[in-house]
Amino acid sequence: MFEKLKQELAPESPGLRKLCPMCWKVKANGLQSVVDNYEVLQNLWEDSNSATKDTDMRARIKGVDAQMQY
């Protein structure tokens, strides 16, 4: 779902990278990939929230979305 939205909204942005708890260089690259894909991620959360019926998952999606608003 992320890849489909990324191709539609931001095909030039890199994909997401894993965060490494030990290496700051890798962590910085991972966080930058979130920033680079922020619009795509917002759309993903919106689409996922409306697509799922699981109330626990919907609450998690809303929580992540709320945290990313700051």
C-alpha cells in the first residue's frame, strides 16, 4: 500500500529505511526517509484507518498520526 501511494504522490523520494538503535548515521538516514516520505505516510495512515475494521489498529493509526502532527 505504501509503495503504491509513493509512486502516485512522490515517485522521486527514496523509500523508508530501518532505524538502527546503535548507529547514529543509520538512524539519521532512517529518520530522513520518514521526512522525505511524510506526505505519503499521511495518506497511508488515512487510507489504512478507513480500510480496517479493527478498533485497536484504528486507535494505533490515529495515535501515530497524532504524534506526527507535532
